[in-house]
Amino acid sequence: MAVTAMMMTAWTATAAMPRVKTIAVMTAINAVMSASAQALPAWVGVKLPNQGYVVIQVEEVLPAEGLGQAQDQQYAQAWTAAESKAYVDSLKSRFKAQILAPAPAVKR
């Protein structure tokens, strides 16, 4: 999806969207993905936490490129590992747990 992102400043001038934290970027991406592809260009506005308000113009919707089976499996494996790590980290944080034993050495 080709996207032009501009941030409105005082509703009169535009400036290039600055780098923002991951949560803000994901919020903007979710807003872009919810835009209707039926009537282009489409405008989407989203309030970013502690960043202000971003207005995004969606000019074109491009078809997804196929990654191939090997890349799909690698992506799924990486995604699963990331979700598992996030879950364990959230449990550690929630229950204030610490792992005191050193990690076992990896044999090669």
C-alpha cells in the first residue's frame, strides 16, 4: 500500500511525520489498513498517544506479494517466538519473577 503521511500543525501547514514509538506507528498502520480502498485517495486521521494527530492520505492499494512457502514458515516461526517471548515477559512482569539460574550453554 503506497501511503503519503503528513502531520497537520495548527490545521494550516503540513510537515513530514516524525519517527514515533512502536505503539504510535501501529496505531497509524491500523488506521491506514482500515481505510476504504473503494474511493481513492482516502484520508484517515488518527490521534497518536503523546504525539498529536496524524492525517494520512492513502493514494494507492497494491496487491500483496507472495513470499513463498519457505519465507512463510520462517515468518510464522519468528512471529510465534516473538509472541512466546512477550507472553513470558508479561508473566515475569506481572508476578515480579526473576530467573536466577544462568542460562544453559548451547552445544554446537
